[in-house]
Amino acid sequence: MPMNATYTHPEPYSSFVAVGDSFTEGMSDGLPDGSYRGWADLLAARLAARTTGFRYANLAVRGKLIAQIADEQAHQAAAMGADLVTLVGGLNDVLRPKCDVDLVCARLAEAADRLAPSCRQLVLMRSPGRRGPVLERFRPRMEQLFGFVDELAERHGALVVDLFGADVLGDPRLWAEDRLHLDAEGHRRVAEAVWQALGYPAESDWRAPLPPATRPGWAARRAADARFAREHLGPWIGRRLTGRSSGDGRPPKRAELLPYEALS
């Protein structure tokens, strides 16, 4: 499957639909009004600058599992008939204590099978992972899922953007305080990675490592751990115990395929 950009001046895309969970919604690339931007919005802005009348929809909702993405977003996205569709999902499933990865792959395949015939280019991703004990615990599941992403790409002629294999996107400094979502710079790099995978000339090296890190002192690390447990881990555990999701009752980010200017 294609995984590297060729920079051959591709035919412009006139429309783009993004499908997925919090990663595609844009958490935690926060804006002053409290909303989120994220890599999909950044990519849409760059594509819109090249094409008059460019249209964009983002159906992603935080917390969604792959079955919900397949059932609630894939059909809607396919009906829009966009030139470009991105599909990223399944990571929320594999990070849960119990997970049938084969079933996750099957539902991801359902979504891809529905979306691929509806668009000119389907883009899949190997999602990034923050370096640390959580990543190592779930690495076998993630690698199984991402191996299946490669198979789907072969089946559908989709592009794969390998974020998981990029060392820099594992750097904790590119992740928000919740340790689950990329920060603004992380999302900017993802947008650049997709841009290059689509064949556009590089505007920056999204794989470039960060400067050497200065390790915080013991007290600072403990304070950060306590804040993380209080503000993020505790609420996450509470939602798991009660069967709730951060996306319950939340509408898609941009539910209609509209001219980009109307959404800016």
C-alpha cells in the first residue's frame, strides 16, 4: 500500500470528510473559545487554499468506539461522496481492559468497505502512541490493529500515514496534560504528514525530533502525576465504571459537507 509521498502535484481535492474519534475531532489542540482545531481542520484549511469552493465535513466525536464509527459515521460520510475521506478508529477499543481485537478489525473493515467506493482517495492511519508504560502494555493490540490497517489499504488502494512509526510523535512533549491526546504542535505535524502522503510538497519535516529534553525534578514529576490523576485519570475511570463516554450526546464536529469559508 502507498505509504510515502511522491510530490507529483496531485489533482486538487474539492471536498474532504473526516471520520473518527477524539483524535480526528482535534483534542487537545485548544482554541481561545474552548473548542478544538486539530489536524483535520488544519489539513482542510490547506486544501481549501488550493481549490475554490472546497467543502469540508468532520463527523468525528470524542470517545467513539469503532462500532459506533462504523454504524453512525461511515454511512453518512459515504453518502456525501467527497473526493477525500480519512478514517481513523479503533484505538479507544484497544486501550480498554478487555478487547476483542479481531472484532475491532472486522468493524474497521466494515467502515472502510463502505467508504472506499464512495471517494477518490481513502486515507487510513497508524495512530500515534505516547511513550510510556501504557503504550508498552497495549503495544501488542495496537500492532495487531495497525497490521490490519495495512491489509485494508492493500484491499482498497488506500494511503496509510504511519504516525505510530514516527519516533517524534511518541515524545511526551507533543502530548497534552491528559496524556491521551496530541497538543497543538502534535496536530500540526499530523496535518503535515497527511499533506505529504497526499503528494503535496513538504512545508516542514514532521518527523524532525525535538531538542534534547531537560528532565523535570522529582517534585515537579510527582505534582504532574497528581494533577493528571485528579483531572484526567479519575474522571476517565468514572466513565468506564458507569458505562458513560465523553462523547455521549455530543453531535459531530461539522455534520454537513459545506463550503470551507462558511465554517471558518
